[in-house]
Amino acid sequence: MGFFSTSKTIGILGGGQLGKMLLNTTRQWDINTHVLDPSPEAPARIACNLFVQGDLMDYQTVMEFGKNVDVLTIEIENVNSEALIDLEKQGVQVYPQGRVLKIIQNKYRQKEFYKKNRIPTSGFEFFESKEALKDAVARGFVSFPFVWKSESMGYDGYGVKMIRSNQDLETISEGGCLAEDLVTIHKEIGVIVCRRPSGETVSYPSVEMEFHPTANQVEYVLSPARISNQIEKKAQEIARQVSEAFQHVGLLAVELFVTKEGDVWVNEVAPRPHNSGHFSIEASYTSQFEQHIRALLDLPLGSTQNKVSGVMVNLVGSENHQGPVRYKNIEHIMAIEGVNPHIYGKKETRPFRKMGHITIVNESLEIARQIAEQVKETIEVISQ
């Protein structure tokens, strides 16, 4: 392949925790890596061969960075996709491809893509501004309750809000947005699909996601999902359909709603390693991070099967704490069998900021879930 113990380089746009965890594999395989991130304190800076500080949305910055690598990937969607498209024209291998990212970055384009490709998703309407949406509500064209989504730059629970009243409507940000039909959700699940340039495609078993009611962030991820074989089959088929439609390379995390009636609808996707796949580091034969690197280099894809059941708990900043971080009671959870902490390396905490995660592995999913709750109640991410 030419990447092992050579000067050939993988570039990563974004140096957060996902980039840091990708670098575990590149270190293991002695692959040269460059990372671009706006923060001088980016978690991934400690494990790459070259760290560059710069704006991920700036066209020229991304172009200059991309010219010096052989394969370019992302760990966050908010990057300059036009630069990625132009780098591809200059011969740089860019995965996910610029055209794929350009669709996914924009929630309206993403929903239109599902509609065009007959992929089941909730009903929606696009509005060019907050005022246009408010006017539609006033005229009775849009009724409460509905889900508001910012057209772009939404991430990690931001840019999504349940709208139940005019008061809620006043709290949304300006700019283009979607009003999505409210779906009666039985479960939220996810399927991670990985595709290499030669076309080989694999997918992980569905995971079940439980969300924090305030922050709208994933609080627990359970693998495997507690769903019927019929729903699992349907979810896998739809995730593969989405992957085939995008023709992406690398990971594609497909978030799905399971309705009370047993329908499975696509919510949205992320073309990168994803929070819903962190369990795979300990619980799967091949972690999502290794799988992504395999795909970038067009290597045979690894087994996606679980070795053991796993439950992931997100470690986020406590609500009333901001400043230098302290992980209170971490020594107590580390005394529990099957508990695996991952600390991302962010020195400053703030309410609901993702600071790490913990994966609990056990032969029994139910026991792992019980331990996960114990862990959640014990450890606190606070300021010093």
C-alpha cells in the first residue's frame, strides 16, 4: 500500500476526540499523519506527525493543508467542502468525497437527497429565514409541535430544537431552517456503514441510543440494540440503501427512528467516526476508527461483529461547572470490572461539553446497562 512506515501521509481535518482516536490506529500501523484544527489545544495534536493550526472553513487554509497529504479525511463536517472538491481535481484522494460532504453539511440538501432516492424520512418544509418560518406558523401553514433544524452548522445537539409554542419559536437562531414533522418515536437507533473505494461494504449491528432530555446529546449507546430481528433487518437494509445512494468512501453513521408502528426512518447521517460507534473500541472485533483507516487506504474491511455486549456512557461537563476540569470519583468507577474510561484531553470543562466516554463491556447487555447507570451516577465532570 505504501503508507506503512513511509512518508505517505493521511491528513485529518479536525483535531478533536474523533481525530485523536483515529490516530490510535495510525500509530499502531506507523502511518504518517497531519492534523489541521483551529485550536492550539486540540486533543489530536499529541499523536500526529504534524499539527497545523488553522480555520477549517477557510478555503485557502484547507487547500494548502490538503496539498501536502496523499489522502485527506475529516472528523467533523464543518469544513470547507469547495476546497475538498478542488483538491480532488488536483489528484488528492479525499474521503468522504467533497460532493458527499456538501450534501450532508446542509440539512435541507440532505433531506431532499433522501426524498429523491426514496429513502424513508420524516416530512419537512424549508424556510429561508426565521421570519419566514414565524410567518408560516402565524398563517397556520405550520402547526405546533414540530422539530426545528438549522439548515447548516448544527452539531452535537446544537441547531435542533423541539418547538411547541411561539415562545419556543423566539429562541431559535436566524438563517435558513427546516420544520420537520414530529415523529412518534419508539426507539432511536443507529447503523454504521463502512465502504472502501473498491466497493466492499460492511455494517455494524444496530445500536440503541438514549438521549439526555435537556442537552439533546446521546447519553447511553447500547450494543446490540434491543430490537426485533425484523426491525434489525429493516434498519440494515435502509442503512445500506443510504450508503449505496451516496457512494461515499469511509464511515457513514446512519441515525434512524423506529416508530410506534414499526417503521424505520432516516433522521440524518454523519460521514465520519461517530459517537454511536465508540463502543466498538472494546466491544467489536474491529473498531470504527480502524475500519475508517482501512477504508481510506482501500484495505480489506474488518469484522463488524461484537466480541461482547457493550454500553457507552458519554462523559459531559456538569451543568454548573466551567473552568479547568476535574474527574471526580474516577478512581471508584475504575474499580468496577469491565469499565473502560476514555479521556479526550480537553483541559477546560463547561456544561454539556463532551469530555470523554466510558464503555462498559459484559456478556450480558442488561448487566452492562445497569453498570453504566451506576457509573453515570458516580463520576462527575466538574471544574477545579
